[in-house]
Amino acid sequence: VQLVESGGGLVQPGGSLRLSCAASGFTFSSAPMSWYRQAPGKERELVAGIGSGGGSANYPGSVKGRFTISRDNAKNTVYLQMNSLKPEDTAVYYCYARRFGAWGQGTQVTVSS
């Protein structure tokens, strides 16, 4: 099982980023997927989850209305569209396949002027 995130970077407050997570080594279309983040000195937290078929998206209150999770099962890829970014969104963002207990290596997102 391999998960490879991309798309992180430096963005100004109010800006947008789209993260991607390319999956391999398992039947992606059967696996619910999630995005987590971890800021320095804080615990890793869930920011979005999605069912295997693309439904059942869920978000915590801190990102609801700003972040959107989606997936393309034909490309074995899950996405996280992040809009209206805030400095408190700064963190390393990780892709997670719960069924396999597999994490990606993470991608850094920094929101700063």
C-alpha cells in the first residue's frame, strides 16, 4: 500500500490550494479515504473523509464550508480542495487509508502573508 501526497505549498490568507493523494497497492475504489493534518505541537486531526463511492463526505466544524474532499476512482486519487485558507490551517497534511492503516508521507501547507 502506497499513498503519495502532492500540492502543498505557501499561500496567502484567503487563498486556495488543491492537494492530491495518489494511491497504489490496493483496490482504491473499495476503500474509504481521509485527510488529516498535524500542526507543530498539536495532535493529528481529521479534516475530511469520504466513502468508497465518493459519497458520505464529512468534515469537522473548523473546515466545513471551506474544504471539499473528492475522489476519482479511475485515477486512484483522492483530492482536498482548500479555499479561504487561514493561518491556522498551516500544517502537514496526510492522506489516510483506514482499512489498511496506511499513511502518506505528508505535504506541507503554509498559510502566511
